[in-house]
Amino acid sequence: MNSPWGTTRRGITRRASLTAAGLISTAVVTGCAVSAPGPDDRGAGPRAEASAAPEAEASPTSGAATAVAPAPQASATVRDTVRSDTVRSSVLPRRVVAGYWQAWGHPSVRLRDVPRDYDLVMVSFATGDSDGTLRFFQSVQSPASFAADMRALRATDRRVLLSVGGWRDGGLEIRSAAQLRVFLRSVSAIIDAHHFQGLDWDLEHGIDPARVAEATRWLKARYGPDFLITMAPVLDPDLEREQQGLAVRIRGVLDMVSLQFYNTGHGDTAWIVDRALLWARAVGEDKVAMAFMTVPTRGDTGELSPAVACGLWRDLVRRAPRARGVVSWSVNLDSRSGYAFARTCGKVVHAGPG
């Protein structure tokens, strides 16, 4: 995903190479306290300097401290706990209209004010360091109001996920066993502190599919079958192969793939539908969603009107009737148009066959 001043990415080729590889290894996670300061870019608030394990996080609005729950203890390894080829039913609604909520605002939208047209909300972003440490910080509202708003959304049966990465991800790396252990300690602390109901992978700068798959399986095993796993592949020829490798590895625990149909260098609507169908063949059409940007921003490309986005969804569903839904980058940007994307495409998506 891009901020309003994100960097335009390279153009896409029509090449695709789908590979299926299943590598299940182990992870041992021990507990430590992890703070969650946030990004200093992609429109986010200022990054706070912090020690490796501070005890509290300062409120961005009041200066009050919010206690951070310690990371979980786990003495046993996770080995093949959730197999990548297991067939399971998702707890997602049959049709989904999802949106990314920008934790830095621009424009600011309180979490509780996200329209009910959005079935699923991805809070963006948690960013990290090269040692695998993940941090999350939001500057839109106080910690107390954020916690209350999380409860309010859950009360209306809307799930809130933590999105990891983004275009400016802080240099997050999950490649070595040591980085994996650090990542799992820090991400579980954030999930536990804020009660996120799933995790969205938005890794845009190259990944080790096996390591990220391992992290995914550990999280699924820790938090249970109702913990959602989604991902937002970047359709870049240098990165898409790795994204496909990850998706195939975690297919059995993957709930949704939101293909980023912006900043691709493509305006070809036929290519967009064909790309969604290619991914449907790789991971299953019931996992595929189409992600759009419908409000122009500085530095981004590929925005489409809500009407065009809805038309592309109709084209996809005619050929892949079990496709999952549509996704907006972002809720905040959609607010500028009176939530035209959510309200226009929501009616189309939920009215379709399913």
C-alpha cells in the first residue's frame, strides 16, 4: 500500500510463475515485553526512540502511558501444527468489503467512525527493524479511545486486523531464525495488547516465503482457527513470484488475498481480471479479493472510480463466482468522497451470487 506521498512502482509484465512448495519448520518463542512506537513515514506520526523493552507507550494525544502486555511464553516448538494443505472454512463473511485504516490519519478518521459498509478493517501499519522487531503506533486518537473503538467494532461483528509492513516498512526483515524469534515475540505482544483478530501481510520489499509462512503458522496455532490471515500482494514482476510462493505455502490457513491493483503501471482492465483469475487458480477463487484506490493521491497511480472498480468485480465474479470481495486503499481516502467506494461497491458485492 502507498501513502499519499508513496513512491510509484515499476510497471508489470504479464509473466507469472506459480510454484507450490511446502516447507514446514519450527519456531521457539520466549516472552519479553515489547513496545509499539510507530512509523515515521508513509504519512505516519513521528517515530519515538525506545529501548528494546520499555514498559509503556506514550499517548500521542494526552501524553498518558499505556501498559504493553508481555509477549507470550511458549516452551514447545510448533511443528506442522497447521498444515499448508489443510482444507478449512474461513470465518470471513461470504462476501467482503474491506478497507485499510491509516493509523496516522491524513485525513484522520476515528476507528469507530469507519462505516459499517466495511465488513473488515485492516489497521495499517505495524513496521519493523532489520532484526525482526515489530512496532505499532497510531496517532489518530488516544490509547483509551482506540481500545474502546476496537471493542465497538467487535461488538458489531466487524473484525479488525493488524497490517504488517507497507511501502515504508522500517526495514523489517524475517529471514533468519533469530529474526523470526524476535518478530514473533514483538507481533504477539502487539496483538495481545490491542486484541487484533488477525494479521494482514503487506510485505512489499522482498520476502523469504518459507520464514513468513513459518511465522504465519505459529500465529495461527497460537491464536486459533478464528484468527484471520490475509495478505496484499504487490503485483511487481520482481516481487510477485515470492508473494505467490508464500500464498501457496499458507493456502490452508489463508483467508483472503487482496491484490493491489494500483501503482502497477497498468490501466488495462482485462489484465486486472486476468490477474485475479491467475491468483484464483493458485490459491482458490474463494480467497481472492480485488484491492483498489479510488481517490487520487500525490505520488500514487492507478486510481479508478468506484463505478469502474465495481464493474471489474462484476467481471471477475462472472468467471470466478466464489471470489471473496473488494478492498479499499484506504478508508481514510474513501472518506474524502463520502465513502463512495464502500457504499457503491458494497451494494454490488453483497447483492451478488454467493
